[in-house]
Amino acid sequence: MYDLCIIGSGPAGVIVALEYQKLKPGHRILLIEYGTATAAPRNCLDDSVKVIETKNHHLPYDCTNKGFGGSSASWGGRCVMYDEIDFKPRKILNGQCTWNTSLFHEVRRFAGPAAEYFECGEARFDLEEIPALAGTRIAEGFQSGDVRDSVIERWSMPTRFGNRYRAQIEESQTIHLLAGWEASSFRVQSKGGAIRDVQLKDFSRTMTAKVTARQVVLSAGAQETTRLLLKNKQVFQRRGGPPLALGKYYQGHVSGKIASICFSGNPARTEHGFLRASDGVYLRRRFQLSTGALLENNLLNTALWLDNPLYANPAHHNGPMSLMYLAMITPVLGKRLAPPAIAHAFTKGHDWGIMPHIKNVLKDLPGSLTTPAAIFYSRYCLKRKLPGVFLHNPQNVYALHFHAEQVPVAENCMELAEDGETLNIHYHVSDQDIDSVIRTHEFLDQWLRKCKCGELKFWHPREELSAAIRSTTIDGLHQVGTTRIASNAADGVVDENLKVWGTPNLYVCSSSVFPTSGQANPTFLLGVFATRLARHLASDDSN
């Protein structure tokens, strides 16, 4: 009998285990992980996920990681906090925002402890909250108002939870890590509906076992958490069956580049790269529209930041960029430098051939070699790694990367196939998603011109922008919405404490509980919820 059973050992599972242990040092915790220390090239779970339309969605093996530490094994380290508006009902969300701003303010109290686990410094996500940087601007002439430039992302080491916390878990007297086992089903008490025990299968599915726990937390990632609930309808027997929202309203982010930003001021005063906090943590600015501007213009929440031009297009005439592009497309070397989903950002685009890139490299010698060498050292050899590569442009022109929220729609979903095992993923980018991206760019362009700070130069005529966005955006890494939080059982799958509606001792700690995707990747906020959940479980003696 365990006091707490956690299924999944990604960042959320690890944080719940360690936080709970602090508060309940004598309680027994079981942490179940499907992956093993020696990663197998194939596994039954990813092999049984089918993405129906792959145009805008990565393939299963690119979306998740099996093994202790979970998704943090290939996570870039970007820590971003959700905004208050992400918790507000808005016209553009068509009534599908099922959490509220009071929850946002309550949850935000746990951001500090979560930041310690991610090793990203203080939980301050606006430069105006950092005295040494308050009042500074991204470029000469920019004015903050309907468009803000002080919202920041913080960067982790990046912290690989498997490496960082393995020893702490293994040395614990009360946390038991069970690797190479899959949670497959639950037995539910006929009276009261509590989870009686968890049925397990080993990695090769040749052995079975069961474990009993007072409280059970699903932290197996959005895909596997959703599939496990879809397969175990008996969990919802007290409420008369599975909730209508289960598996539906799947969202990610629409992202890419459709324009360059041209600043009119002094290029030397444009902050194109990273800032460093006093503790050495890397920070980076993002453009975001104010809450008022988003509501007044009925726009989805979107972050935009300065970026390099497309690496694949040799028209940038930049030797270091061409050398890095050639490295990323080299079969063996490219796979060692970055996971496929991240490498895609370097290699995507029309194939212009390698000769123009080689000419760029030769033209810019020796800088074509020395610049990448310095970047390589900072990015791969230091403990706190350089998070990315952003090169100064003396013309004061930069590509503009957008990262936009999606409208929750029921058609985007995860559902079981007829075999009851295969997980079918349906995902598309809607016209509303794309229209909001275009209008957000136009709003930013108008603001820059109003400030006399600069302007946007679109890469395509307006009538072609929609097709350009649809042809380049791809996600599947940021999976939210399929087990969403709601204040009542009719609208969601879990309550505000992450407890599954109708089950007294089953909780979900996955980004799948987020009803909206916002402008932020979900990793940091999930850590915040994990910290909060551990404290809730430790204070709940009802089980």
C-alpha cells in the first residue's frame, strides 16, 4: 500500500514526488515510468499513436520522450508564464475557456518554488519587476502601451530532470522508482468510486502486476494520460460515464515567420539577443499585445520575438548561418546537435541547394568558423548553456517569429480507434487561428509606425499570408486541452484541484488540463500546478 502513486516521471511527476516528500516525509511514494534506462528504438505506446493529418503535426516519436525525466530530455529550457487573459472568457474562444482569473492568481503563488526546480531564477516574467532592467526598451524609439516589450521568457540550464533529480529520487527512503512498467487499467470500488488498484504491464508486455495506493496522479503526458482515461471508462461511473470534453479541444500553437521587423533607430541600441539576470540566467524579450488591445480587437494571445532569417534561404548572405544550416542537414551531426522537432526550425523551407551556402561560408571567413565555434562552446560546453543563436544585423532588420494561441475546437481531438488501443490524433489549424496571426502582425506594424520606431515588411502579399502560415506551422509538442479543468463536471474532466470529476482519489497533472493554450509553451505552468498539487495532496487526509 502506497500513500501516493504517480504515473509518469517527467517534470510534473518528479516535482509532485519531491514536493510531497518534503511535506509528508514518512509517506510511501511510487513513481512509475514506462521507459527504461536503456532507451529502446521502438515502443508499444508510440507505435500505437496515429496522427491522421501530419501536415501541421509532428510524428509520435518526435512529440514525447520515454524514460525518467520525460519531455525534459529534449526540452529547450524556455520557461514562460501564462497571462491573466489566458484565464478570461473571451469572445474569440467561443465559450471554451473553462477556468477563471481567480485560479490564475491563486496558482501564481506557486511560481517561485516551481522556478527552483527548473533552475530559471526568480519567478519574474516582466522586466518592469526587475529594478536593474525596468524602463529599458527593445529598440530606439519604442514605446510600451497597447504593445509591450517588457514581457520575458526565462531560460533553464536546460534542466534535464532525469539527470538532475535521479540521485535524489534513488537515495530517497520513501520514493520508489519503478521503471519499465506501463499503467494499463484501474480497478474502481463499487461503493464510492475510488481507485482500488492500478494494473500494470511491463515494457515488453509479457508480465503484469498491480499496486495499491491511497491517491493516484496521472502525469504521463497529454497523450498517454488522455488515452488511459479513454480506456478506463469505469473511472467515471459515479458521474454516469466519461465527460463529453474528454479527448476533445486539443490545442497547440501556431508558429512561424511571415514578416521582418525593420527598426529605424541606431542598430547598436537594438536588443536582438539575450539579457543576463544578476544570477546569470538568460532572459529574452517578447512583443505582446496588452489585455485591452486583445479584447478590443478580438485577437488570440500571441508572442512575437526577433529572430534570424530562415537558415535554409542563402539569401541572408550570412556565413555563420550557412555553416550552421549545413551542419544541421548533415545526417549524423545534425541529429547530435538537436532533436528532430527543434532541428526543423533550422532546416525547414525551400531547398536552395548547398552551393550558395558554401559561397556564403567562404565569403565570410574567418568569421564563418569563429562565430559558430564560440556559439558551440557556449551552447554545448557550459553548465548554463546559451539557449539559442541570434545574430546581430547591422541593417537593423530581423525576422519576426510568432507563437500564437489556438481556438479550442472539439474537432481537434484524441480518440481511441476501434481496437480500443490505438490513439488517433486529429489536429488542424483553423481559419480563426490564422486570421488572428495576420491581424496581430498588422496591429504591431501600426504600433511601430505610430511610435516612429520602425515597420514590418511582410514576406508575401496579404492574400498569400494564410497559405504561407498553414504551410509552415507545425506543433504536437505543446499538447493541451484534452482533460481540461472546469468549475463543474459538465464542462470539463478535472476540477480546479486537478481531481477527476466523480473520482475521490484520482488526479491529473498534465498540460492536458489547460483549457487554453495562451502564448506560452506549457512546461513552466505545468510545474507550477505540480507544486500546488503536491501541497494539496499532502493536506488532504480524506483518502
